Amino acid sequence: TVIAEYSGVALGGWLVWRRVTQMGVKRFPLAYLVNRQAMRHLFALNRDILIRTLCLIFAFAYFTAKGAELGDSVLAANAVLMNFMHFASHGLDGFAHAAEALVGGAVGKKDRAGFSAAVRSCMKWSAIIALATAAVFWFAGGGIIDALTSIESVRLEALAYLAWPALMPLLSIWCFTYDGIFLGATRGADLRNGMVLSLAGYLAAVHLLMPLYGNHGLWAAMALFMVLRGLTLAMRYPDVWRSV
């Protein structure tokens, strides 16, 4: 990982140097490089993304901790099923990354038409990938579980809750794509606030639903968390669109 990070830094630096050389730029004014307002904005954005990411990590860690309270088989089954969410996230995150780049370019150019086109395209393809992934999980989920574990008790537990990870890609379309859109538009405060509200709703749902429905209640709370992430950002989207 360390080698990958520094290789990325080296490659990025070389690409920037090559581009700057092609532009005929001989030197950068020091005031431009250490622009206080721009640096403040950059660090504020990273602070907000850090808080948002810590909330996200906590939500999944809390899911694991609460699952452990239900016994070893449930804990192991949830770990198996969580892989389904990781598989789906790779497909949906791809379009979130595309949204970051396309939206960032459109926002920088104040190109509202380009912004709207990028959002529509990323939403459309995210929905297609989510539908395809959900179908695969629904119809081939049993085979995937068998490939991930040979422990019969864990397989049976995982099959009992398979509907939740099969449904999750459809519920996650909005939160993944809006994450990319808001990151591209550098709306860190909206991402932070939306995640904090979503986490609060998720924690409340866990404590309300788990005593009644056990592990189904825990998965329902996770599903609600995904929906809330998308909903809180969708409510802020018109403001982002107006700002372009």
C-alpha cells in the first residue's frame, strides 16, 4: 500500500510537470501556491470528508458488534453477506468516481448543461449496474454463499438473510452516486451533515428494530442507513445545481 501511494504521488507529479511544461509556464508565483483562502477550503473539505468517513466506518463496525450479540453463527453469516455489499460497492463506486471527475469539471467551468448530463448519465448507469447486481445476488446468492463458506450452520444462517444484501444495491444507488456528485462539487459540509443525520437515524433504528426482529431488524436498520444517506443528499441537490 505504501509503495502504491508513493508511486501514485510520483506519477501524478510527473503528469503535472509535463502538462505545465507543455503550457509554457516557467514558474508559479509563491502567492498562488500558498493561497490561504484556497488552502483553507481544501483543508475544510478534507476535514468534512474525514468526519463523514469516520461515521461510515463506525456504522459498519457497529453493525458487526451488534451482530456479535446474536451469536457466532449470525456474526459469521453477516460477515459472509457483507461481502455481497462489498461486491456491489465496487460496481456502484465506479460511477461515483466518474461523477466526481465529470461533475468537478462541469462545476469548474460553470457548465450547468454538462453538469446535468453527467448526473443523468451516472445515475442511469448506476441504476443498470444495481439492477444487474441485485438480480445476480437474488438468483445466484446461494452459490456465492457456498463459495464463501463450507460451514453448514453459517450457510443456513446466511441464506435466511440473503434477501437483504440482494435488495441493498437498489437502495444504495442514490447514496453512492450522490456521494460522487457532492465530492466533485466539493460540497464537504453537505456530505458531513448528511452522514451524521443518517448515522443518527441508523442507530435509532438498530435500537428500535433489533429487540423486535433480531438480525432482520439489524439488516433493516442498515437498509435504512443507505436510504437516509441518499435522501439527505438528494434534499441538498437543488442547491448544488443552482450553484453551477
